Amino acid sequence: MKKTTSGIVYVLFFIILTAVFTCCTIYFINLGRTTIIDNKSTSPDTINAVNIDGDDTGLSYRTVMLKDFSESPYYKPIKTTKGRESLSSDSEKKLYDLITKSVMIISETKDENDHYRTERVNIEGIHMSESEIRRSINAFVFDNPHIFWLDNLFGYAYVGEDTMVEFYSVISADECEKKYLVLNSAVNRVMASLEDGMSEFERERFMHDFVINNCIYKGTVASLSDGWEYFSAYGSIVKGEAVCEGYAKSMQLLLNLSGIECMTIRGDSEGVGHMWNVVKIDDEWYHLDSTWDDTTNGAIYDFFNIDDEMIKTSHTISPIVDEVSLDQSKENDLRYNFFIPQCTSTQAGYYSKNAAVITTFDEETNNKVISALINAANSKEKYLPIMFGKEMQYEEYINTLFFNQPYKFYSYVNSANEQLDDEHKIDRDGLSIVKNENASLVRVVLAYTSDSEES
């Protein structure tokens, strides 16, 4: 689910532009198209994509040689393991570990059903249910955002007392190596841009802005058939085009490599499947949605380190895996999470750190807003965020600032311009605002007279 702008943009002097919303179709490996190897039948509510008879001869496999990502000289990378830790049985964990090896051994040619197979795995002495297999695979995907070639398809069979499971790759072994090398190089360039002494918040913002500035939201994508890349970190980082899952996986990959705990969250928004992140900053967990922070005008920070209360005004979080029965987890379209932390802090929220705060319109507040305007203008910032207190109703603050005499915000601009040089003076006539009442926030979209003169 992609929201291209937040709230409604109000161009001052009462010209109103309505926000635009587009949808994001979530893709995650729910492995809906399940083939039972021993009787060649498929689950009745899915497409018969493959036909496996248990014969694995005639295919040549090759181990994919992948180069590790370069580590930052300043920050120790983190490996996500919450998916594996959440698995309840030894057999599920064993399958998880076997998948780790299997996905690296891919057939060099397609099989009779036009699929690249990965090496089959065998879990000895137990008949694993389809739900258990599905959980293991989803947990593996949850922990490994860099694995972009695994298809949303699997087959399994019971051979004597054992369970045999087969997975598929969307690309060949050769192509996998080539694409991974490109991803590796792109990620390493990003990591090399990190500077020594950056706080967790600063590293997070750096990666957040990189993903948004590097990637275009692919609103025309509806399913995997439109392009597997759009649902992966490869699509976001290399191709520069992705849907919400690609955004979330690239954030997880880059932040983990930067030494910051980050995982994906599944849910929906306005009835449409969606994926975003949770991130741990200074020992507190927050929600981070880079997809919704990507607008046609660049990066915003409305969903940068927000708490549970705020995310739930627009997002619904899918249940934790422990609350989903095995029968339920067999359902193809069921979304669930492997880790849902409590996000109660607002301390590292972007606006908590960077917004001008207005409670009452006294001289001290006036001077703070003027100072914030000067700082923003000197840096040629696109926005000035302003947060409101509880002393007045939200619309009272808005009207006092922008629409009712004496138009307080314009007096702030006049005072700021008196202290700014010509290059950084604020263009009064080019200002607009984006309202976010849920967050008691307004973003003032800044314009500069020097830019107007150049155009």
C-alpha cells in the first residue's frame, strides 16, 4: 500500500490541492501454489504451476558463490534471527537451516515445468505438515532480506517416514550470481558513504533518505508476474523501482548492515496488504514506513520512528505467528508476523527531534519559530515541520498561523527574511502546508525567492 502524499496539501491563499493515493500490492512468500509430490495434485484454491513426480534426475545443479557485503569500518552489522527464534518445533528449525543451504544450490537449466529448482531437502523421521513447512519458509524470508531469487512456490512429499521439500528460484544459478554481484556493489557503495561517529538516528535517516531518493514506487505492479524484482531489495537498490515490500526489505538490509536492528512488519492499510519496518534506536522500538514517506516531492518523515498509537491510525498490524493456529497458517492469503515489539516511545521520532513546537503564541515561541525558519532556510530545507501542544484545538493553531489575521506565520517569515541573505530568503507567495491532525503536526512546504528568479 503506497500513499504518495500525507494528508492534504493546502497552498496558501486558499488554493487547495487534494492528496493522491495509490495502492501497493504486497508480495511475500506465502507459498500459495502448493504441489503435493506424491499424488501430483494441487490445493484446490490455487493455480497448478508445477507437476512433480519425485524424480530429480536429469538436472545439473551448481552452488551459487556469493560475495559477502563489505562491512562498515565504523559499525558492526547485525544478523536478524527473530524468524528462526519464533519457530516452535525442532523440525521447523531444522528445515529453516536446510533452506539456508538449499537456496544456494540452483539448477543450471529449467525443469519440465519451466522452473529453476533449488536442491531438495530431506527432514528425516517426521512428516511435516504443509503449515509447518510454510512457517519455516516465511521465517527464513523474514530473516534474509538479501535473498531475492526464491520463488513463492514449493513442493513436498512424504517418502517413507521422511518429508522431502523442494523450492524454486526465479532465475538461474548464473544469473543469480551476476545479479547478486551488482546488488553487492551497490550496497557496498552505500555503506562506504557512512561516516564515523554517526548516531543510530543519523544512520537511520541516511538509509531512509537513500532508499527514497534512489527508488521510485512502482504503482502499476499488481502481482509477481509483473516483475519479481519489484518485491525485493534488489529492485529497490539496483533497479530503483519497487513496491512496499522492496522498500521494507531494502531498509532492513541496509540498517542491519549499519549496525541497527530492523525487521519487516506485515499488515494492511485501507484494506490493502502492506509491509513496513520496525527499527530499534537507542534501545527503543519504532515503526518506520519508507514507502509512505516517499512522495512525489521527495522524502518526508511522517512515518519516521512513530509509536504504536500513531501507526494504528492508518495501518493494521497482522497477528504474531504464535496467535495463528497451524490450520490457519495453511491459508494462502493469511499474513502474520514473527516479531512485533511494543513501540511506545516518541523520543527518536523525526518530528520530536526536528519540529518547531508551538503551545502558545508568546514571545518565546515566536522567537523559536523564527529561529527554526532561519535554520531551515539556510540549509534550503524543503519543509519546516511544526508540532502543536494541547492548549488549543488543532484547527485553532492552523487558523491562527495561516488563515486568520494577523497571519502569524507570515510575520515569522518577514522576521526571518530580515536576517537571511538573498540566496536564502523565503518566498511568501510560494508557501503551502500539509496537515497531519493525527500527529498534531503541520508541514510548511518552503519556497525560496532565488529559486523563483532562476525559473
